[in-house]
Amino acid sequence: MPTTEPTGRVEVLGPPGERHDEILTPEALDFTGRLVAAFADRRTELLRERRRRALLLASGAALDFPLVTSAVRTDPVWRVAPPAPGLTDRRVEITGPPERRMTVNALNSGAQVWMADFEDATSPTWDNVIGGQLNLLDAIERRIGFTTPEGKRYELGDRLATIMVRPRGWHLTEEHLTVGGRPAPAALVDFGLYFFHCARRQIDAGYGPYFYLPKLENRYEARLWNDVFVLAQDLLGIPRGTVRATVLIETITAAFEMEEILYELREHSAGLNAGRWDYLFSVIKNFAHRPDFVLPDRAGLTMTAPFMRAYTELLVRTCHRRGAHAIGGMAAHVPGRDKEAHEAALARVRLDKEREAEDGFDGSWVAHPGLVPVCRDVFGAVLGRRPHQIDRTRDDVDVSAADLLAVRRISGPPTREGVRANVAVALRYFDAWLRGSGAVALHGLMEDAATAEIARCQIWQWIRHGAVDRDTVLALLDAETAALTGEQPQARAAQARDLFERTALARELPAFFTPDAYGRYLVRRLARQPEEVRS
């Protein structure tokens, strides 16, 4: 058993904010420090293994279902834990950052579940991180509300969505909180602060501490999370198995270990989710160096593409075989004021959700409260009075490694409009992220870090393999930067452009844009604060 004693002092380097002391209590910091002491070194080793495997894939290594775990996949007996209170019926799940307005609207939306997202939908400024924790605490205590600039007041209703929290991924650190002088893993900060303050409160309310786990790449990373859950429950005297977690299958490597991931978390598992946008990002990133994996415009990468169909059908079969929920992907459309465009967007969402419900998914994601009724109606038509369709085991599905990697069937050259769209989305998202917004409505879609990652990785891949000329990208970047400069302070537009060049036009492709941008801009901004503000 690893040590649970903090290896050095737990220090808060972030500037103090209103009510931050309610979250950053000595007891909560000690609890988080114990988690860091127990698991930080394992996390470091797993990240090292990620990098090693990425290099192997880039050099042409094969990707297949692991032979060493075949017994897990072929054993017909084991099952995950039964659904926890509040997680039996999950036909509609809404996602969004734990901002105050979003918290109230999401909980009141009519969705069964709200995923409070500290990861892709949150720009990790210190105020956003701690403010999000405060909003969750206030929501659970039913003391949250907000007033619009027009004076309209919003409060929590009687029927609320069940809260699930998505902490940041293993690859990120929280520079504003250190343990023994080292930045703490952001995942453990987000998890630890929420668990310490809200686990008991949620249990007392008849639910539990529930989580979404992002960007796992293999069974070992799932095992690490399971060990975090066990220790956290033991430290607070909470029975093991109270925590429940849904894993987002949003990396190509995790797609080959779905059963193993469920098995590692089986006591704490709440199923799997088809994180479609990050999954596309992972496919592009991991095979960006290979000419046989060049993908066309993002707009043409639909869920009907053969390799995406294989991924989602395997996910449903895997989950239902083990008694777990299978949750579908994001509908990112934002209802607009133009009636014709609005109806067209709703029609596309309906078709997408109909496909998921007919394939056997038990529910799906939406990014906006206006899409909840569409998703609810579609899944209601298939489920009827049943809370899910886990009994539909999809024994007809047979997916091979080749099926999951069948990218070349939809390959094609990018269009100029596709290149322009990627430049615009990445640049404008970077600008918003640097200003503290992680969920941004652009061109009728709610974009988050995953879609920005797709955009900048595609640009890198297209240039690398000669599908688009670098000068063409630079010309489009000039035009988009000029347009953005007219809307925002020039210094901010310059920062967004610099981030684009560093992550989309560099010699080597960075694995993520967020770690570099976080350290270069969000944390450096703290360093410019007066010393008396930081102390």
C-alpha cells in the first residue's frame, strides 16, 4: 500500500478569491495531499508509458486487442456493479462547465444526469477551478441561483438532474496547488476537493459521489482510478463501492481495452460513454505521421463512418454483456434564432439520437438544454417504461481490430472550406480559452477543447502529408487573426495565434494544446500578480 502521508507541505499558490476558503480548508487540502502522495508517482509512470506507446504507433506498430487479457474478455461470468441510486435511467445527459448559470440551467433542464465538466469545457483558471467546486457545493446544498442582467431570477426546481463530475485528465497538473513543492495532478485536485466536500452530502441526499473519467488510454489507468476510489472511501469511512464512474472511451487505445477497463473498475463502474470528438482527435493524433490515416474535413467525419460505427457498436456490446450502461455521444448543436436553421439542427440531432437508440445505447449527451426534449423523446420511443436496454446484448456485433482502424475507407483530400473552418475554430477557441471560457458557441455548435484539438491536429497532418500547402494555412490564419483582432484586444489575438502556430504548425505535433497553453499563459498570468495578492 502506498504512503498516504503528504510528501511535504500542501501549499496554495493561487490568488485568494471570494469564498475560496470554504473549499480550500486545511482538512480538504490534507485529504487531497494524501491522494497525491499515494498516487502521483504511479501517474508519472503511466504518462511515461503513454509517450512510449505513442512513439511506437507513430513508427507503424500494430494496434490490437491485448493477448495477455484474453481471459478477461472471454470469461462470461463477471459483471459490473448494479446501477447506483440516480443512475438507473440515463436517457438524457447534459454536459457543461460548472459555472453558476450552467449549474442551475443544467440541473433544471429535465435531463436525468448533468456532467459537471472540469475538463474539456472548462478553461482551468484558478477562479474557474475553485468557483466550480463552490457551485457544486452550493447546488447540493440547494442555495444556488443567478439573476440575469435583465433582472430575471433563476432558482433550482424540484426535480434535478443527478450530478456526475468530470475531473481533468491524468496528463494535466494544477500549478496553483503544490504538494512537497511539486504541482499536484489536476485530476486528483478536482476529484479530491469535490469528494471531500460533497461525497457525504450526496450520500445523505440519496445519491453518491459519481464521476466521469476522461482520456484513459488503457486498463492500467483505470486501475489507478479504482485505487484512488478505494483509498478516498477508506480515508473518509465511506463503504467501498459507493463511488461510481463512467469511463469515456475517447482514445483509440482504450477502444481495444473496453472490457479490461470495465473489469478494473467493476466495483465502481457506471458504464462507458462514446466520447466521439476526443476519439476522433485520438485517431488523428496517434496516426498523424502516417499517410494512410489522413482524414477529410471534420464535417465529413460522421458517426456512420465505418471505423466510427465499429467503435460505437463494440462499446454497446461490451457494456451490455457486462451489465453496464452504454451512453452515446455529444449533440453539440446550439439552438439559434433563425427558425429554418433551428429546425434543420434539431432534425440532425434527432437522426443522430435515433441511430444511437436503435443501436442499443441507454442514453446520450446533449450540450444545450434546448436539445433535451429531442433526446428524451427519441429514447423514450425506444425504451418506453424501461429505464435502459442493458438486456439487449448485441450478440450480433463482431468487431475486429481492422474494423476499428478502417480509416482509409473514408480518406479524401481536405477542401479549402474545411481548412478555413479548422483554422477559424482553433483560433477562436484558443482566444476564448485564454480568456477563461472553455465552452464556446461557434457557427451553431458548442465547441470545447476536443474540437479545437481535432482542428489543429488535422491542419498539422494535412501539411505534413502535402494535402494542403503551409502558405495556404498561413494566409487563412492571417485573415482569421485580422478578423479576431477587430473583435478583441490585439494582444489577446496575438496570443491565440501564437498558440495556434505552436500546436498546429510546429515541427512535431504536441499531444495536447492545453499543458503548454496552461503554463505559458494562465499560470504566467498569476506570476504577474502583485506579491501581496498571491500571499
